[in-house]
Amino acid sequence: MVPDVRFDDLVVVVTGAGGGIGRAMALAFARRGARVVVNDLGGPPTGGDTPRAELARTVVREIREAGGEAIASTHTVATPEGGEAIIRTALDAWGRIDALIANAAILRDSLFTRMLPEDFDDVVAVNLRGAFCVMQPAFRAMAEQGHGNIVAVTSVAGLCGSYGGANYSASKAGLVGLTKAVAWEGQKYGIKANLLAPGALDTRQSEAFNATGALLPGRPAPDVEPGEEMKLLTADRVAPMALVLAHPSCPVTAETYGAAGGWFHRYWTAHSEGWAGTREPTAEDITQHWEAVRGQSPAGREIDQETFRFALSANQRGLAPLLDQQLTID
């Protein structure tokens, strides 16, 4: 019989926990006995604007009313000082940190030819640099303890690119490299670091999509009726994978897992068998043997947007047409 995945007396920090996937994870950890630092600056999904501290405090109140332990943090992840303050919140309150869920993120979708440099910089500052700023003090504290788990929330956009989201894709791809490097360095300290690529529509980042069907500002909602299966793409169906990856019993490190609508799977990097010449190779040689060079992994399905759109089969009916209609270049 599989033992219960419990977090009694363990301390978990969740960034971006004021809503959506972060909130679902914070509540899930608390239900299983964790003491939770609920971190959220309280800004809108696109960043900027006036932060709303009540987002984190509302989640803390939910946890406490259910009998759990939690405290709020409204520090930004985007600066070293903010990241340090977030981890210090856990250490000051409970003297330890057992798991960090680096989930805070923003997005500012725009076609590449129209993307403003500041929109690229701001997204990378929160999604990638922000993860670094909170991971580093957490790593140091975990190294002193001799154990700890880090879960970085990446995205399929970071694995295969996202049409209309070059900044978001770049930030989430960078997060993969960052987390795997942290995983290798953490081995001698008993620290594990893995990635979670979630799929959920009931999030703050999806608010505009859910309300209007529009993924980009100014785009009208397409006349597409999503199937009932789309209701499976919830934050609550992502949280169980976060529990597994953040638990002391997690058997892996430096790996990437997907969670969408109750479908759980692993992503990995592969290479083809390739072709090797017996003499000094030329561009013409490579062209001649292109099929062997390109190859195809026998281990699983090649990951691209088309594969992912239909990977959930009936669960994703209606999503691909929405994406196609919303992200067509004028």
C-alpha cells in the first residue's frame, strides 16, 4: 500500500500563491499538514500596476480557517532583497524551509515583431531572474539543513515555444536550465530540484481568455464552444504533482514533469542516432544524410505545439482552434 504523502511539521514556501495554480498548491500543502508561506506581490497577471496584498492574506485566511498553519509574504521575487525576505519569512517563523515552489510569473503576450524590449525584460525579470532570487537563499538554507526540495514551475511554452509569447517562452526555457544546474549542485547537500509544466485554465493568467476568449488585447472572441472536457484543466488537478515533487520521498532530481487535466507525464531531452562520416564532413554530406541526422526519438513523442495540443485528446477539444484564431499574424 502506498503511504500517504504528508507534510506534517514541514515548511513549504509557495511564490505566486495568491491565486490560480499557486493558490491550489498552497492549499494542497496545508491540507497535508505543511506550514505554508503564501507569497504573492498581488500584481495583475501582466505585472506592474498597484499590488494587492490581500491576495496572499486571503489564501492564508482560507488555510487557517481550515485548521492549517500559514503566513503571508508580499515581497517581490524580482530582486535579491525580495527573494531573501521571502525565505527569511519561513526561517523567522519556523526555523526551517523544506520545500520551495518557485511559481511566481507574469506574461505579456505580443507578436514578436511588435514586442517591446521592456516587455521582454520585465517578463524575464520576474519569471527567470525572480526564480533565481528566491532559489538562491532557499538553497543556502537547505544546504545548511542537509535536505530540501525545489520545484520550479515552467511551461510547455518553455519546452517548445509559444506563438505570440517569445518573452514568456524564453523565461520558462531559461528556468529549465537554471533548475537543472541547481539540481546537480544540490546533490551533495541532499537538495533535489525538479520542474513542473502545468496546464490549467482557472488561473489569473487565463482570466482574459476565460472572460472573452481573447489571448491578445484587442482580439475578438472566436465563435468556438469549448467541450465539457476543458473543465478538467484546473489548478487543483495540477497540485498533486507538486506534492510528489516537493516531498522528501521524491525519487528524482533534475527532471521535468507535466500535469494537465489529470494527465501526468515526464518531458526529457533526447537526440537522434545521427550520422557520423568517416572523413572530414562537409555541408553536402550532412544534407545527403539529413534523415539520419534529424532522426526521431524512439523513446516517446517529439514535443512540439501540435503534439501538445492533441496530447489530451478529448480533454483538449476546442483549445487548438481557439489558439489558431487568436494568434494569426495580421
